[in-house]
Amino acid sequence: MQEVVDFLNGIIWSPALIYLCLAAGLFYSIQTKFVQVRLFKEMYTLLLSGKNSKQGISSFQALSVSLSGRVGTGNIAGVAAAIGFGGPGAVFWMWVVAFLGAATAYIESTLAQIYKEVDQGQYRGGPAYYLEKVTGQRWYAVIFAIATIAACGLLLPGIQSNSIGNGIELAFGTGTLIETGMGVISEAKIMTALLIVLMLAFIIFGGVKRIANFTQVVVPFMAFAYVLVVFVIIALNISELPSVFMMIVGDAFSPMAGIGAAIGWGVKRGVYSNEAGQGTGPHAAAAAEVEHPAQQGLVQAFSVYIDTLLVCSATAFVILITGAYNVHGLGDSFLVQNVAAEMAANGPAFTQLAVEKVLPGIGKPFIALALFFFSFTTILAYYYIAETNVAYLRRTLKLPDFTFILKVVLITAAFYGTVKTANLAWGLGDVGVGLMAWLNIVGLLIIFFMGKPAIKALKDYELQRKSSPEEYSFDPVKLGIKDATFWEQKLEKNKTK
């Protein structure tokens, strides 16, 4: 199984996808005149504004759901893997893909808002919806929906739950080893898996509102607590920060593992962590209640900064400042070995060791707790994304509603991922992320050349913004945007009031 997964990843995560992610981000940065810099203050203002409704959630709730997907094990275990396999220079390429990816996040999330629909009393949208409506190629949208259901419903939850299980083991020990049909599994992992399953079942059977209400409390609190602890560690070692920063930048262009490895791992883990271009963020963006589509696009662009430039950077600095990492070479060799060889890079071990060095007795359990909430909320986000694509297939192919089956499959995948090896879990997850990224980024580029709807929305929003209106409006017909039926109907209702 591991060999098959590695073979697939070798094809999917070829240099073509890595450079496509970077090129798309640069292309959209230029086309939007670097909106991620120009409208940074506006992003922050919009983040705290907006209200929910019976059909939609607020901008902040949508950000929380989106961040729950972005801020997960990638911020703790993913950063460690990038350093472990690509060297410190991989962190630089995570920054690059985040900065450029913020523009991509604006484009895909604005498109999700423009082409969203009302389905069974709630807003639905995402790549499948805008791919169908703009390109007219329903088959392509269906392929994306199927790939997303497979990735978010089956492949990706295992990465998150696996990191939770590994973090609990490292913090509290394995407990009794139990012989099962899946091999010998520690008591700690079995108990953790059962807890995850019970909590997941309670929340996902409550719908998107319950997911949004849970994540808007947990995600900001845990992100703040994690960043606070990590920043304290950085402050205690502030004299080391300049040399660490120089090491990251220096190794980005002449890294010990080779520049290809640094770029590859930096982009791969960067895309996995901040999800810009992957096509997951637009699903939450479409659920938001906003006056203008560009507003949620800007909010989602801001979430990329929170995820990578803040949380991922904090993790990377702590690992590098404390020297709690190895860098893998060819085979079983190490280019740098600071910790025991059995400490897996594809897991939370480096981060836990780093925090433990500075805060003995606190580091390991704290990271385990942070991982639990970060990863758990990410699994919730994955469920919502998969459910949205199930709704799309139900609408498009007239399929019966199989959300109950999806819930059972996702819960089972989370249990299985908790107790299995990290390499297999991450490998399966990378297959899912890669497939979605290929389909979405190619689709975004096709959409751009077919009409530039997200660019038109941005220009319209900025034009209205100059006059400081009490309320924004969006007229897709006036802008030459077709099939934005939700906004056409909304405008018509406002005119009749």
C-alpha cells in the first residue's frame, strides 16, 4: 500500500504541480495588483464585520470554518516534515507560497461567492459550482466533486487524527499494547480514536451551523494560546532569531537537501497547510452572508496569512531555535541529526521536543492538546467540504442523498488514521490534496481567460469603496458576469422592496 501511494504521489506531486502553484499565485498577484498587500487593512476590517442569517453564516464564522481547515496538523506536524525532508530552507518556500497564494485564495473564494446557490435552506458553493457555471463543462466539475469527496471524506481525515494519536502517545505514553485485527495498537491510540469518533458524530450530525458555532470558539482560542506559548519561547531565545532567519533564507537557495527538495517540500506542505489553490477554502467562503462577493474573497486571503505567516512561522522558529530536528538525506542517512533517528519527521515529535526543551513537563502535553483541537476542527471542515460536494452531485446527477454514508465513512477514516502509521496517512492525504490542486488551479486559469469574473468583482468593489457607501451591492449582469443567479435574484428582491 505504501509503495502504491508513493508511486501516485511521485506522479501527482511532480515539479509541474509545484511550479504551477507558484506560477498561479504570481499570476493572480499581478492581475489583482497585489491585492494581498493593497487591501490588507480592508481585510482586517471585513473580518470583524458581517452578520449571519438563516441561510448563511457570518464572515467571521466562515473564516473560522475555513481556518479550521487551514490551521491543523500541517501547522505543527507539516512544518516539521518540511524541515525534516527539505531542510530549513523549505520554510522560506512556505512563506512564498503563502504570500502568492493569498491572491489565489481571493480569486477562488470570490468565485465561490459569485456562483453560490441556496440548497435546502443554506448557501452552497465551491469549485464544482463555479467550474460548471463558467466553463459549461459539467463533467469536469463532477470529477472535481468526486475527487473532493474522496479526499476530504476518506483520505485527509486520517492525517489529522493520526497526528492527534501520535501526539497523545508522545505526551502520555502508549499504555497497554493491544492485539487487534489491524495489528498491535497502543491503548492510548484506541482511547483517543474512540474520543474523536464520539465527538465527530455529535457535531457533524448537527449540520453546518453547529460546525460553525464550534469552530468560531475553538479555533481562535487555540490559535491564540498556541501562538502565545510559542512566542514566549521565541522571546526567551530572541538572540537566536536573526541567525535562524538567515539560515532559512540562506538554505532556501543553497539548502543542504538540494534546492529541489526545499522548494518541493516547502510548496507541498505550504499548499497543504494554507490550502490556497487547493479548492477547500471556497466551500466555507460560499456559506458566508456578505453584501459583495469580493468581501469574502478578501477575508479568505487574510486567513492564508494567519495560517502560514503567523502559525507556521511560529512553529518553524521554535523547532529551529531549539535545534529539535533532523534533516533526512538519501535512504536512511541524515544530513543533519540533532535528535534520535526514530523521531519521525511526519508527525508532531519535532514540535513537541522543541517546546519541551524550553518548558519541561509542559511542552509535550500542550502540543498534544493543541494538535487535538487544531486537527479535530480540521476534520470538521473536511466533512463540511465533502458534504457540499455530495449536495452538488445530488443536484447535478440527481443522485440520492448519501450524506449519512459520508458521515460513517469519514468517522471510520478518522478512527483508522488514528491507529495507523504516519507515513501512510500523510501519503494518502498528499494524493487527495494533489488531485484537488491540479483540478482547481487548472480550472481557475481557464475561468480567468473566459471572463475574469473575480477580477471584475474586485474592480467593482474598489470603485464602490471610494464613495464609502452605507451598503455595498453587486450587479453581475451590469459587470457582464453570467449565471450568477443568486445575486441576480437578490438584486431583483432589493429593487421590489
